Amino acid sequence: MSELLTTEIENNVAVITLDDGKANALSFAMLEAINKALDDAMKHAQATVLMGRPGIMSGGFDLKVINGGNATEINRLVEQGARVLMRLYGYSQPLVVAATGHAVALGAFMLLTGDYRFGTRGDFKIGLNETAIGKVLPSFGIELANARLSPRYLTRSAISSELFDSEEAIDVGFLDQVSDEKDIRQKAIEKAEELSKLDAHAFSGNKSVFRQQTIERILGSLGR
């Protein structure tokens, strides 16, 4: 239990809900809390759902750090974020990510780590706004965008910072399915349960086959 998120176990599915009461900024504390929640999920569940609170998945990195001008702290936060994303991307259990609203920047990259991604129907925006705010995508962002986004939308999304509604985000590659807000949590749990019934060894092995080289390449580039 954390003041930044909650973890509940339902039908062998760990449901991790991010809720800092604001934009679910991925601060040092939030990233540490996610890591701890994933540790607990691995011990007590067979699949995991990662979701936000109603209205927002995450607005991305903690802007107090990113815009604070301290290069050491900025690099440390980006590196910690990259490590959490790579842990999610290589997570041995089935991982369902549910965007309960807006998912921008690192929040959108969290969607790209999931094995199945839900979005909430409504006036929400999903995408990569780095160019719009004057930032160059880090190496982990480039790798995830290339791996998961449709080539037809790569320029519009990763370079031109176009944001998409939930329905559009399916075609772009951020989401697999859209649900009404009242149903998204249950649908995410049901999909996680469905995936958990697959052979666990084969699921983990095949995920590693497709993703481990990318993960090792990104982790190996950190701190340089």
C-alpha cells in the first residue's frame, strides 16, 4: 500500500492503480512505488493490470524535476523511468495496461509496454508530446515507438507530437481495445485472467525472444 498507488489481488490478478490525486506524475517516489508493487504482484498473482485513476493514466515524468534545471537529477529520473519501463516491457507475467483517461509522454510509453492495452472512451488524449515541449525522445522511447506503433503513424506521433483520442489510438498502436469508464477495470482484469491461462513458461519465453535484445540494448545504454 502506498499513498501514490494501491495494489489489490482479484482472481489471481494484481491490480495496480496509480493515483497521486493529480496527474499521476512519474516522480522518483512513484517509480519506486511501481517497482515495489510489481515485486508484490510477482509473489501473489499470475497476471497484472496497471491502470490509472478515472480521467488520467499519467501525464509523464515529474515536470518539477524535468524543468528544474538540475541535469544530474533529470538524468537520474529519466534513467529510473527507463528501468521501470524495461521491467514492464519484459515482465514475465501477462501485463494489461489500462489508460483510464489521458496518457501522454511517459504515460503513453507505459501503454507500449503492455501485452494488451485498454483505453477509456471519451474526450481523452493519448500520445507523445516531446517535440511539442522541446524534448528529444530518449533511446527507450525510440525503441518502444519503433516496436509498437504503426509505421503509418510513426512520424505523426513520435516526430510531430500529434495526440489521438482513444478510438484513433487503436490504429496508431497505443491501444488494443476501448471501453466505457465504468467497465474498463473489469475488462482489464478479465483479459489478464484470460492471458494467465496460457502456458506461463511459453508466454514468458516468447516475450523474451521478441523483447530481451531491445531491453538489454536500452539498459546497456544507460549511464553513458
